[in-house]
Amino acid sequence: MGARAVRRAGAWHSCAILGCLAGIAAFAGTTAVAAADPTAAAGTSAAPQAASAAISAPAPDGLLLTSVNGSVVSLRAGQRTVLQAGALLHPGDDLVVGERGQATAGIAGRGELAAGSGARFAVEALPAPAKPHEPTVLTLLGGGVHIVWRGTVNPTSGIPRSLYVYAGGERLALQPGEYFLRHAAGTSVVDLCVAAGGVTWQAI
């Protein structure tokens, strides 16, 4: 079985399997990204293959919105833009999901993300075509997201690269797998449910 735990306000708590698989409702408010197979081996997930099949040629140099329901906007340099499926987000963009809204996105061809009602995150860094091995970095500013991460393999070490997520004063390094994250905006409270994969964290 995959590792399952919840980190909340600086402490780990056990997370029951049903709680993790039902975390779509509690953490992200959407079932758009396929859930992991509860019988999968640790550190693996059926979700990357299932979810990637739903993503049609994600752009290699941006975060591509693959579905939008309700109010979903981007904020950049004080400018507010209403988003539709097919829009690309780049470093410097914030995505804001309104009440009862949902959005799913391909993460530069390396994974998928579903953001639920009230979620907001900032795109900090994404690989560019000329620099495909640059890190992928997001900041979760509030609300819940469901992430399936595949990453790419470091050609020197042979180790898959992590997805870096900043939230609540910590930096989370997510290994390939499936995760539910929820952050209470303006606080240090971060809930993390690991359905498959592994994570390391560092206070910042």
C-alpha cells in the first residue's frame, strides 16, 4: 500500500485509507484527477497513467488548464483574467478558484493538478523548452488541491525530480505519486494526505 499520513501544523497524524481516497471531497472538492489504486505498491500509483490519458498534449512550457467549471481567474501584476479550458499559466501567475468552482491542469507535461472551490496557488517556476530539467515550483496560498506527479528523471543521478510546493511556511518536495493538500490561508496549518509516493519537508 502507498504511504498515508497527514501533516497538520507541524505534526504528522495517521490517515486512514478511506480518508485518503475520499480526500478529493475534503481536500480538493473534485474528482477530476483519478484516485490511486489502494492496492498499489508503496511509491506507485495507477493515477498517473489514468490521468495522463485525459490530458491532450499538454504544453511543455506552461501549466495548461484542461477543464474549468464555475469561476476561475488568473491574477498577474494586478490584472484579473477570466480563464477557460486551454489557457496557459506561466511563472508569475496566480490561479484563483471561486466558490463552487473547479479547475484541472496539466503541469508542464509532468503531472496533473485539480483545484477545488476556494483554492488559490501561485506558479513560481516551470521548466522551459530550452531548460527541460529546471524545477517545477508552486505555492499553495489557500484551499485544497489534488496532485498526481510523474516528474522527469535526472539524467545524472537517474532519480525522478520532485515537485516543490510551498505552503504554510514550509517547502514540500513531492516525489512521483498522488497527493491531497489543503492549506488554511493566512495560517501555518497544512494538511497533506499521501495516497502514493513520498514527501520531504523543510521549514522556511
